[in-house]
Amino acid sequence: MRLTAKPSNTHPTEIKLHQVSNIIEISFDDGSTFKLPSEYLRVYTPSAEAVGHAPGQEVLQVGKEEVTIKDIKPVGNYAIAPVFSDGHNSGIYTWDFLYKLGAEYQTLWADYLRNLEAAGYQRKQPTQN
């Protein structure tokens, strides 16, 4: 994924985990606020498990409709590492990457849904809490 130009030196001012709605709400010091669903964050994990070690090694993440975030661990002053209910905990989400996921949510989510369809995967509707 190509990073969208993010205002230089932009950092989060607040990160909230909404456990009932399974959303992380992240506000940046440029005034941007993004609400990122747990499933979206899980399927776009930056870990090698999903992106591979080289171009062309990406693995489509499926069956993540019910995943939740159990915890969020800080990684230095540059990232977070969510702990997902399916046991995944190796994705390090930098501020730049989170900003990209927020700014390009509509496009990236549509791309993911198209990739699922192309792979023949029928996405289930998540249950509401």
C-alpha cells in the first residue's frame, strides 16, 4: 500500500477503543478524526502474516467479521499494537499507517470487498452486540 501524504509531524492526540461497537477512534493533531472498525484493522494488518516478505506474497485475510480488539499496546512514541480476539498480535500500526487507513477508508474497504468476491469468499454480516 502506498502511503497518502500525511501532514508532517502529525501525531495522535487521542486513541479510544469503543468495545461495544468494535471501533478504534483516533484523533490527530491536524484535526482529523477517524473511526476504524476492528475487522478493517485486522484485515489490513501490516504484519508479515498478511503482507508477506515481498511483493506478491500478500495473503487475503478472510473470516474476520467477528474479530474484536481486546487490548491496545503502545509501541514507543510511533505506533500501537492491537491485540485481536483471534489471537493476532504482531501487527505494528504506525501513526502514518493509521492515518492512511483513516484517510483512505472508503477506497481500501471497497478494495478488500472486491478481493473477497474475486476469491469466492462470501462475507458474513457481523452480529451486533
